[in-house]
Amino acid sequence: MGRKFTVIDEGFVCAFCGAEIKRLGYTSRDHCNVCLLSLHADDAPGDRESGCGGVLRPIGLELNKKGRQIVYKCEKCGLVKKNIAANDDNEDLIIELSVQKSRPENRSEKISRRRTVG
């Protein structure tokens, strides 16, 4: 069964840093572009069906055919998921995430997450 993508591109006020976030304009906005935090609201992209509601904290960055993907971990349920970085994301935080990825302790954490997450 494939994951259905529901486009929801709305502005919002970030619950974490208080920034007023504008619509993205080319795809769904799924995280704050200032602090990069997000809420665990979706089971499938944009469906708003998750009952978790935990904080999705960025823990790494991956580069692949989709471009730059921010790796998130839910602080409540432990789910690890990826969101495509937006064009207007805080570049300083993106750089910090890319540096974290190259540290040995984060590589081993990533490997252990892959074994435990689907």
C-alpha cells in the first residue's frame, strides 16, 4: 500500500520559536523554516491523522535524489522520518545538521535506528 501525499500548504505560527511562517508556494510546508522543528501530525504526508502530536526534532541531514532531506525523530513515540528541506530553511541550522551527520557517534546512532525502524 503506497503512501498518499495530501498537499497542505498553509502559513502558521511556530509553536516552538513563535515565528510567523508563510506558505511555501511550491509544495506542502511541514516544518518551521526558522527553527526546523515540526509536529508529528501525519501518518502519510499531509493526512493529519497521527494521534501522537509529539515534537519532531531534526537529528540529521541526508542528500539523495530528492535533494536535501532533514531527518527527524519524534520525542514522544521515537518515529524517525524525513522531510525535504525547503528553499527558505535556516541555512545555518541545515549546515549544523550536515556536520552532525559526519560525526562518528551520529553515524552509529543512524545505523541502530535503521535496524529498529521499519
